Amino acid sequence: MSSESELTRYVRLNPRFDRDETLSLLKAEILKSKEDSRYKKYPLPVHWLRPPRDDGQFEFYAIPGDFSLNRSTLFQSGRVYGMDVTSGAAVLALLYDTYDRADGKESTTSDDNKKVPLRVLDLCCAPGLKLCMLADLVPQDLSSTVVGVDISQSRTQLCKNIVKKYHVNQMTSGSQEGIASDNNHQESLSSHTTIRLYCTDGTTFGTK
């Protein structure tokens, strides 16, 4: 018999939609998917994966492993990310430790008196879930920038599609932002955060 951990997968809530409504809809979808009393406890919050000051933007939930996320209306409508907690832990470790300030100096997120725009570089960024999460979590009132780089054209296109779904498309992003592009990169706006995607070699990116 499989253990409970083998039957679990994870989602992250899209912070631009109402949290309680999303959780209620997700619970209803899970219960409707299968008549199993064990499903009544889902979705389960991942309590250990929380930033020092939780502002509701960093919520992962466990759902049954055999729940068909691709068929979920919530997933299709952009209310949830199909994202593993290990990816979330990587973002947490990056944003809530030490980061690069726009003025070239080092700062930490624990210093409230030194709030400056963040510049975050995500190499090999496809499929783009961590990139979207970074854009969700960097300070929205400081015009921060998140840059994604991937050498594969097909993977960059996949990343672009995910960014469009969760940060651009009005029907699935919960925002009213748009997208701009030129021959070198695509750029989108998430609140006051700029997302830039580049299809290029990360080992030489920014050296020319």
C-alpha cells in the first residue's frame, strides 16, 4: 500500500484571486473528483513553508496525488499554480535572506528601513513557475525587476505562455496588466514588477 506522502501533490494559490474563495472552490473540486472520505481533509496547508512575515502571498497546499489538476477548472482559470513545495522553498531561501539592491549594495529583507527595488535573475528559468512566484513576492511598490533566461527556444516559449497565463491574461491572472515585446525579449508587468524573458545562453548573458 502506498504511503500518504506518495499520494500527495501540491498547488500554490494565485495571490491575485480571493484566497478563501479559491480554497472553497478547490475543496469542492477535490470532493467531487472521488468519493473517498480521506479527501475531506484536503486541501492541507503546508505550514512549514512560510516566510518570516507571511502576507498571504506564499501559500502552498497539499492535494491528493491522484487529483487530475489539468482537468481542474481552478487550474485552467489560473487560480492555482501546479507547483511543488521544493520550488517554493528555493524562492523562500532566495527572497528572505540576502538580496542584491539596485544601488549595488547588499541588504536583507529583515531591514525595513532599506526597502529598495529588487533585481532577480533566474537562469534556466523554464517552465517559469518560480519566475512567476518571484514576481508575486518581490516588493510591488518599488518597481522591482525579475529576469528569466533560458537557452532553449521551445522552453522559453513555454515560460512565456505561463507568464502570460498568471501575470498578463486578464481572465487567468486576476490582474489588468498588459505585455510588450521587441526582437530581443518579451516584457510583462505584474503590478509594479517588470518581468523580462530572454532566449539566450545564460553563461554569457549580460556580458556584452
